[in-house]
Amino acid sequence: MKSIIGRFSAALAVLLFLAVSPQIRPQQDKPQGPPAPAPTVSGLGCVEAGVEASCLVLRDTKTNKLYNLYFSMPRKPQPGMGIRFRGTRKDGPTICMQGEPIDVGNWSRAELACSGHDHGEHK
């Protein structure tokens, strides 16, 4: 009788462990530490007004890729200006719906022959 109760207890313990272990395993598989930083994106081209109001886009002169540029700094380029920029891919929905959305970290003026508005600077 003791061996039957012992086997039953052992079997019950194994079943209980197996029932609980799938809930424990996902917590162990989670990556440790902060997420990896987003890769940097850079480009060179002429800023253009987007289809939607207040949207700025740029077609990179080397890759021909279209970027939708978002500027958090108060100073931002005007359409018709050549710039070099560096930033990261913007997550989430955007209203501009053109090109790859980029949060611009920094930018500088580039001497390019751009069509558009003349801002008192040589093109």
C-alpha cells in the first residue's frame, strides 16, 4: 500500500511540475538588459515639401531612397535647401505617408544644386 501511495505522490509531483514549468520558461527566455539602439541613418540631398502640409522629404543622392524627415530642434531646413542629415528610424504612424520616416538628430547645410526657393544662400 505504501508503494502505491508513494508512486502516486511521485507521479502527482511530476505532473504538477510539468503544469507549472511552461509558465516559468517564458520569463527565463526574455532578453536581459536594455534594447539595442536603433541603427543610424544618414543621407545627403535636397529638401522638398511633402504632399501633406508641413512634411519635409529628401531623396538621397547616392541611394535614391526617399526619406520623410522629422526635426525636433527649432531650426529646420527649408524646401529647396541641400542638407546632410543623420538620424534614426521613426517608429509609429506618421501623417506624411511618403518615404522612410526619420527622426533627424542633426543636420548641416550642403552645397547642392537644388531647385526651389532661394534663401539668400548660394546653391
